[in-house]
Amino acid sequence: MDKFDCVVIGAGMVGAASALSLAQLGLKVAVVEKIEPKPFDSEQTFDLRVSAISISSQHLLEQLDAWQQISQWRLCPYKRLGVWELEPSYTEFSAAEIEQTHLGHIVENRLIQLSLWEQINQHENIELFCPESLVDFEQTSEQSLDEVKVQLSNHTITTKLLIAADGANSQVRQLAKIGTTGWDYQQSAMLINVETVLPQQDITWQNFRPTGPVAMLPMPGNNASLVWYHEKEEITRLSKLPNEQLQTLVMEAFPKKLGDIKVIDKASFPLTRRHANQYQKHRVLLLGDAAHTINPLAGQGVNLGFKDVKALQVIIAKAIGEGKCWHDIDVLSAYEKERRNDNLLMMSAMDMLYSGFSHPSPLAKLVRNSGLFITNKLPHLKNKALAYACGI
């Protein structure tokens, strides 16, 4: 039976990053994943799933030697973020205001994962089990040495630490009997990849409307990723339309500043919030979406996951440096203490933003637009919020 220091279930962006970050500490890591990402081809169309990678997330990917490859493939930096409901309340956040060259990059999720996988395949401390899937696990105690016995489809392995990075419907979380709190929002979001007549922009913007926000994320060249929030039934209807018909409706629903577009691809997903009741169950830790799913309004989902990864790496590195047992349950408990409040703060802020802009009353409309207007007139407050969102 193979023995590992850490076993990571799920090798998406957060799972792959956690495996590398722990392997860099000299730990022996196993990674379990069902599906290998497809190789990159410059002729491939843009994926629908993209992320707004913050400055702090970029720093983590640089540390893991993955950012250089992503940069050689394709990404789109943005320097400004625009938010408004009514034109007089338009508020713009700029990288120059916090003395940065950019606020972040729009990157396809698959390319982030693929670059991390390239590093995993080269790392001598990591063994990749793929295609492979989790069947069950059992936390045992033998001669005071705690370990987790992990049953996979084709292997049985043991580990000192089991990491759940297997997404919002985490099997590990369910097997560990860790509950969640949360709710389904009454909206869905449609992702739409488009070709644009306007050249690549250095701004990402979000316009709040009575039916829900619409957003534009710039992509390399004359391309963009659009996000359209609406009632579930309406998004379902829009998803079934031919691209030509959807194109006409996008032009009607989105601000004129988008310019002419051609719809290339589309997909939709429901909006949900889930927060695990605990991030730790003895020697099982939840990271990323397995621990928390957030309203995607500000694109903070994967950035919170990468913060989880960095926090765990620092905690374990500190224990190793101080000569402590890094997999002691009390040491591991510091991870939840470090991350839970920060994640909850961001989740609650997104909910307040979502609820505030969803309220139909004229008074609520006046308050939120006044708030944006005042924020624009208070650069210290505005820049503090921007720096927090960027992770700096």
C-alpha cells in the first residue's frame, strides 16, 4: 500500500495548486483526478469558463512556476474596472490609483489548470493518479499515528492529510459528513464568448440593471467574455436560441459601449451560495469550492481558493520550520482559523452587493447609486477596497 504525506482529491485549478505548493515543502503528494485536461493549441477557440486572476493569485502561480507558461499561451490584462447602474453613478477603479501596472488578468480556467499540470508532471514529489476516482476513505489510528486510508477505484493508499479540492459538490465533504449552509439565488448566469468590432480593451465593466447585471470581460484580440444575469427561466430560454438571434438580444440588452459583436459560444449555470460548516474534520481539509462557493459578481471565486492554498502552505511551512509535527490536528486547525472569516467576509460582501442592486424600490435605487457616487468621491476608501480585492 502506497503511503503519502498528502493526498489531493481533485486536480482543477485549486487542487493542482495545492499539490504543487505542498510538494515544494518537500512533502510526498498524491493527486487524484478523473479527467486529464486537453493540450493547448493556439487555434483552439476560447473556453467559456474564465477567471479574473488577481495580483495575489498571479504571485502564487508565479511561485508555482505556472504563470510563465500561461503568459506564453494567452491571457488579457486589465487596468480598470467600471461599475454603474445609472450613468451619473459610474465608478471606475484604476490600477494607477493603487500604484499597480494592472488589476488582474482574464484567463481561461483550463489554461491555468493545464499549466499547473505541466509542473505536476515534472515534480519528483508528486504522483498523479489519473484517470482515477475516490470510492471511500477511513480515518484510523494505529499506535498513536493517525492516518487516512483512501480507497480509489484501482488503488488503496494512505496519507497523513487528505485535501478535498473536488468542487462545489465535493464527494470528500459528503463522505466526511460535513454539512453546508447556503441557498440558491433566484437567477442564473449566461456566459457568452463573442468577437468584437472594438479592439481589445483594458477595462472590465459591470452594468446593474433591473433584471440583473450584465458584464464584459476583455479577452485577447477582438474578443470578449460576456456575463448576463437574469431569471432562471429567461436564461434557459436565451440559452436555446440560435447564436444569430442571441446576438441581436445581446446588442439590445448590453450598453452601447460594447459595440458590435458576433456570438461564438454560450453556456449557462445557476447561481448558488454554499459554505461548509467546517473546513477541517480531523485530517481532512476542504479547499476552494469544496469549502465555499460565492456569487460570481466580482469574480472572486478562484481567487479565494488560491488564498486557501497559500494559507495552508504557510501554516505547514511554519510548523516544519519550528520543528513541530506539521500534520498534527492542532496545527491543521490553524488553516480554518486563517481562512474562514476572510471567505465569509467576501461572500457576505457579494451577497450585500447582489441584494442591494436587486431591490426594485426607488429608495433602494437612490441609496445604491448615491453610494457609488460617494465612493467615487472618496479615493482613500475606494482604493482600500480595490487593494483588498486585488489581494495586496
